[in-house]
Amino acid sequence: MALEPKKKKAKHEDSNLSVGEFNDKKKAAVPRAVLANEFTRQFKTVEVFAADIKDRTKTSELIRSLNDKFPLAGLEHLKRVRSIKHGKDAIIQIILCPRKKRCVDFTSSLKDLLQQNRIDSELLGEPFVTNVAKHSPLTREQFNEASSCWPVNFHEDKYISRVLRGELFDDGELQLITKFMRLAIQIAATSTTSQKFPIGAVIVDPQTNHAIAMSHDLRCTGHPLQHAVMVCIDLVAHSQLSGAWKLD
């Protein structure tokens, strides 16, 4: 987690603030989820060949045949068929295969390819190209974007959803987070030799809600790997009769 002001401001506005002034400006800070890139990546699509199913009673047969001959490798999150409204009726459409070199662009060649794999092309309408979601959706927002192109499978992670909605912590936990983040800021300002890396870190025991390790960045005066967080981890190891560095 990271703390972020409700209203972002330009970096240069805070560059010359003292610790006290910085803390005053952070009173309205709230935790912001720091997730892996795949949770926030830009929505992307790929092209596939699809076609209408002329006889919907043959849908299951076509799905089995296409799954066997043209598996959607890397696109397993896609549903093979979709239903779209056409006036008062509904049309069933099916993905034939990804639009790759082995699935050529020419409609006649595609029909030949289907027939060679014993898939009755007479059961299908004219093949067409459509865009589908390239990646499996991991969030509700990604699911909504993906579904706007073609139906996808989605199993919502309730924990991630709570994190993204900002509902993971209660008021008491938010106060503790703010307290220890401010402590880390104060620690970052305690060293006169770490101005190049004004970073502080605090490790908290979640059972007692007490800080068990605190450090500022030591890369300028110690080992190049002695980031504030790494030093804190080593301090915890020292408390358990281990540790890699000799630290005061």
C-alpha cells in the first residue's frame, strides 16, 4: 500500500517542504492500492475469425470440433460462442480461430481449412474478423471492457475488488497506516548523509501494531543494496539472531 493525497499536486510544489509541513499536507491522505501491472494494464484486443451458426442445434458439435482442431491457445478466457440480437431473433456466433498465419485471411482458403479438418463449413455463415480481449480480465473494470467485444469467463477476486474500492481497511486501521507512514517520513529526514535518497521505512508487527524495525536509506554511506526497506528486513533478521549486515 502507498499513501496518496485525495487531490494530486505537482511534484515541485512539495519539493522544499519541511517534515512538519509535509505532514500537514498529508492529513487527508488515503491508502492507494499498489498492484501488479496486470491489474491496471491498458485494455488490448486481438483479431479472430468468427462466423454465424446457421443451425443452432449443431452448436455443441461445432464447439467440440473447433476446440479440438483450433484450440484458443492463450485466449482460454474467451467463450467460444455468443448470442446477439437481430431484430426479434437471436444469432449465435462462434469463434473459428485466431487470425494468424495458419488461419489465412482469404475466406475461401479458410473454408477449405475447415473442411480439411472435417468441420462442416455449410453449417456456418460467411467468416468475418472481429476483435476480442487479448488478456484474461482480473478486475470488474477489465471484465466490462472485455465483454464489450466478446463474452469472457471471469471469476472475481473479492479481496482485490475490496482493495480497488478502498474498502480493505476500517477507520482504526487507516489511522494506524497514516501514523506509521508519517513515522517513515520523519525517519527519512533524520539522516544528513542520505539526502540523495530521502527515504524511510518502517516494519510493523500486525499482531501488536508496534514498529519492530525502522531505517532510512544507507546507500550513500554503506552497501549499494542498503535501501531503507532492505535494511529494515535485515534488522528484523537481527532480532531473530541472523542478518547479513553489521548495523548500529
